[in-house]
Amino acid sequence: MALILKRAYLFFISFASMIITIGFYSCKDNVYSTNPNDKLSFSTDTVSFDTVFTTLGSATSKVMIYNRNKATLKISHLAIAGGKDSPFRINVDGALNTNNQFDDLEIRAKDSMYVFVAVTVNPNNSNSPLLIRDSLILQTNGTSQNIKLQAFGQDIKIFRNKHIGNDSTLTAEKPYLIYGSLTVDSTKTLTLSPGCKLYFHNNANMLVYGNLKAEGTAGKPISMRGDRLDKIKFDTPFPYNDVAGQWGGVYLLWNGANHVLNHVNMNSGYVGLYFSNEDKNTIPTLEINNCRIQNFLLDGLFVQNGNVQVANTEISNAGSYCVYLSGGQHSFIQCTMANYFDNSNVEPTSRDKNPTVMITNLNKVAPMESFFQNCIISGDFDNELTLASLSPADYPGIFDGCYILKTDTLALKQFTHIRWSKKNDVVFKSTRYDYLKNMAFDFRPDSISPARKIGTTVSPATVAKYQLNLDLNGNIRPTENPDAGAYQWQPTK
């Protein structure tokens, strides 16, 4: 019995000691520091939002507030300086306040809290972006600290299933945000002025049953892209704009059309230009000059029974074909067609097994003829050009002064001055995407690129018509032996 009582006594003493110890540390943890030198730390000193469209609001940014001190801190006041009238608003660890202020917040030693920031900008009747500033104020132990808040607010014109029934022009005064479809009526012409910006919401498309005249310039290119201006996740630098499939595409659907795209940058939708015509007896035309068509989930340029002239243009990174040609006459001069789509998305989506460029007359299509001069056709497959013809040896085409990645080369009379190559060539400056390693796609030729100086002389009339004396970046291109592709190599400065 005495042994049992002794053990019970020892257990009681141990348990009581544990309770006292826990209570001691608990009380100690609830003792707030009064030292003004015990300050908060932040994950950033400035929360910046890229362009925010008026009335629509922004995505949410996150700020981490850290107490790296050895004692608990009480944040006596946390608020946006502009109060309830500020365009910014905050959420603190899941809590909201209409006045944008919180009092007596506890943050334990070595602990942290989340503050989420969003912004809504009122229309300002201005064509130019307006810089909006405020600050997040935090007061602890009589010491004030702040985090800067800033955003660019941009007035925008919103089209919801907009139907254009007459010849119309969209100017560059304000950007356009498109929901649903922007539709051009049959036989009518939509003109896009230099500098015009079109932002497409998820699954939004441009459907052209008439003509499209996108007349950009080198100094004022036209832009077509998705409307997500934010990053994919709070803690990553990857923008949504670098992910394919952010919007639909541009569909050119009238068999009597004459389309022109000059200095147009379009990227990151499902399909770039879908130029489709079921009538093989009536052929529409499409000119594409000085454009960039990049990062599409399906095809970059799809042509069915259409005449196409493409010059000084980059068509790159597609989940299927960069260029698909079936029916019609097709001319490509000083163009770069490159497909490394496996690395196009932050969350990679592999391309299918189709080549960068497909030329086919296997179906019942309009008579075909192809002309490729001083072009690059490359990618991360062994064969990036397929000529699927009823009679390849008799196919009416000319391929001259080109770099083509293809192991099973085409020993045909149509191919002259061709650099046939394999995928271990260093053709471009960068064929990988990784922001964390400061790597992005760059299809300018590398200094050791086999595509350098292999081009043939282009006729003076063609040079003048398409301004081929300058490459897509505005650099001078020599008349004799230019580099293949849309870019002329430049020495590192």
C-alpha cells in the first residue's frame, strides 16, 4: 500500500509540475511586448497591381506580416490610410471590415498573419492609365509602419456579344474588353487602328463574316490577348498571359473576304487565326505582315481554301500545328515558325504529335501552290515539316533559303538552298520558359545558329512591299545572305 501511495504522490507532483509549466508559458505568451524596437516584418514593402480595368476590380494580392520577435505583439491599429473611401480593400486572416480598419490584433512570437488586398477603380474619363496610391498603416507599441499600395486604373470599353452591322473602326483611345463574341456582319469591314488593344475574356472570340483590317504600325502595334492581367498564384511570378487557352481566337469565315493584319501581336488563346472556307471555288485572301502569333492551345494559323501571304512574322508555340495549309496559294517570306510548346505553360501541356508546319492536299481542296523563302521551320520534334501530297514529287511549291528541322529530308526539286538539320542544333537564343531562372522564349537567332546567313536574295519589289529591309524588331536586314527567319542576328552590346 505504501508503495502505491508513493507512486501516486510522485505522479501528482509530476502532473502538477507540468500544469504549472504550461501555465507559465501560456501566461508568458499572452504578455505583449511593449518594446518599440520590436517591429513587424513584411513579405513586401509595396503591393503593386498592373493595369486594373475600371469598375471590374482586380485579382487579390497577398501580404504576409511576420512577428520575428521573441514576444507576442499587439497591432493596435491596422488600416488603409484612405479608409472606407479608398479604392483598395483588405481582408485580414479571413475577416472583412467596411471601413478598411482593424484594432487590437494579436500576433504571437515567431508567427505570421495574412492580409489580402484588392482594388476597384472608378471610371476616370481618361484615355490614359491613372496611377492610384494608398498605404496600409500598422501601429505597434507606438511605432507606425506602412506598406505602399499602388495600381494603374484604366478606363475601358466593354463589348458583350457585340454585333457590328456596318463598316466600323475601333480606335486606340481606350482598350476594349470582349465578353462572348465580337461579330462582324457579312460583307462589312472592321478596321482596327494603330495601337488598338483588344482584351478577350475566357472563351471570348472574334467572328468575322466580313473583312478584318488590322492596320498597326511598328511604333503602335495592335494587341489581342486574354483579360487576365494578374499572376497565377500569390507566391509565383508567372502571369496568366503566358498560359495558352486564356481566350478563344479570331475566326475568318467569309469566302469573299480580303483580310489584312499588319503589326499585330496576338497570344495565349485556343487558336490564333482560323481562316476557314468550305467553298473551294471562291477563295478569300489574307495578308499577315510583321506579326507575332504566339502560344495557342490548338493552332497558330489554320488555313482551308484560302490564299495567304505572310511576311516578317513569327508563329510559335502551339499545342498542335503552328501552321496548317490545305487549299489555296501560300507565300511565306522571312518567317519564323517554331514549336516548343511543351514549355509554353506554367503548368505544362504537351503538344500533340503534329509537326510545326503541315501542307496537305489529300482532301478535295482548291488547287494548291506553296512558296517559302528564307524561313525557319523548327521545334522539339525530329520532323517539323510534313508535305502530305497526292504526289509530293509534283507538288507545285518552292522552298528556298530555308532552315528546316527534318531528319527524313525531302530530296525534291522544289527544295533549294535548304539547311536540313536535327534538333540538337542551337538555333535560337532560348527555347525554354522558366521565370524563376530568368528564361523566356526568344526566337532570335543564336550567334552560332545554322540559320544565319543562309537566306537568298528577295526580289526588290517584294522587299519594298513588305518592308523586308528591316526585321521584325526593326533591325536592318542585308540584301544578300540574310539570316533565315523573322529576325536578323545582332551582336551583344
